[in-house]
Amino acid sequence: MPGRPQKSNNELQATPCHVNRPSHEKALIHGSRGPHAAPLSWGHHQPIHDWRHDMRTRTRSAAALALAGLGLSTVAVMGLASPASAAAPECRGVAATIVGTAGEDEIEGTPGRDVIVGLSGNDEIDGNGGNDLICAGSGRDDVDGGSGNDRIDGGSGSDDLDGSAGSDRIWGRDGNDDLTGGSGNDRLWGGNGRDTLEGERGTDRLSGGAGKDRVYQGSEPDRDDNDDD
């Protein structure tokens, strides 16, 4: 890792680096509201050092640098598929603020609005607070929008998508997906595959799409339609 991170006010100012990410290990990525973003790319073998008073060497995935193991409240981390990735990933036309890897990731958003792109792999994504925009990508993904009015796009693969609190919009896309609206007035679209849609609380609009789907109403009257907007 060129240079040495400087820590002040509980914030890590990191320099870009290349690290080796074992194929069997799941990347752990936390979002940040801090101003210092350090793009990380997977490649060469490079240990990650923690320069806090409890000095230790870490050889886990680069994104693990962003976790509570460092005890930092704001750490900016983005995982890029390769150093050659020039174009910033987008979710429904909006530039991503948090990006996963090509493998399995655990991604947690910030208390504010995030644009999260999971890329490929079987990812676990938690939007946390804010009105988030989440594109899970390919793979069997597990997404929780958290609080706020979120938009969740499952992409390909059989996904478990939960809007949680707020009035959310959820698209299952391809695969046999489970969609749950949670509280709020939600709109759910199953897409292709044998999907299960559950509106739960609030006045919801549910559309199974192509395939043999199961649609469950919540405590309020729901509407089953084929509007795809």
C-alpha cells in the first residue's frame, strides 16, 4: 500500500491500493458520508495494515478495511471489478456511490441516500437509512432496503428483496424472486419467473409478470396489476 493512511476525527484517509481477494472470501463493504474515497481494485497480493494503537496486519479482503475492526465511524470504500474499469457503474441511470465486486459481498449503506450496485455474485445488501437506489446485479441476492422510500432492482437470479419501511418500488426481474413490500404504500413487479409477492402493510400495487406467481395481500386492500412503470 503506497503511503500511510492518516487518521483524524475518527476518519480514515486511505490511499488507493491493489489487494488480493481470495475467491472463497466474502467482501465486506460499508458506505461512508466522508469526503475521502479510496477506490480499491482486486489484483496483487498486498497485506492491509491497521495503523491504530492496536497494531496488526490484515490480509483479508480490501473491503474489510471498512469494518468495525478498525473502529472507524466513516470509511470510504469502493470495490472495483478490475483496475481497468473506467466507466463508473450505474443503477437505473444514476452513478453508483457504493460498488460491490464480482464475487460474494456484504454491503451496508449509510444513514443517507445511497446508490448501490452489487455487480455479480450472491450478495447481501442492506440499504440502511435514506431513499436508496439499489441494483443487486446477477446472482442470488438478499436485499433489505431499510428505512426510506427505496428503489430496488433485483437483476438476474433468484433474489429475496425486502423494501422494509417506507413506500418502496421493487423489481424482481429474471429469476424466481421473493418480493416483500413491508410498511408503506409499495409497488412490486415480479418480472420473469415464478415469483412470490407480498405487500404487507399499506396500500400496495402488485404485478407478478410472466410466469406462475403467488401474490399475497397485506392488512390493507392491495391491487394486482400489470403496469410495469
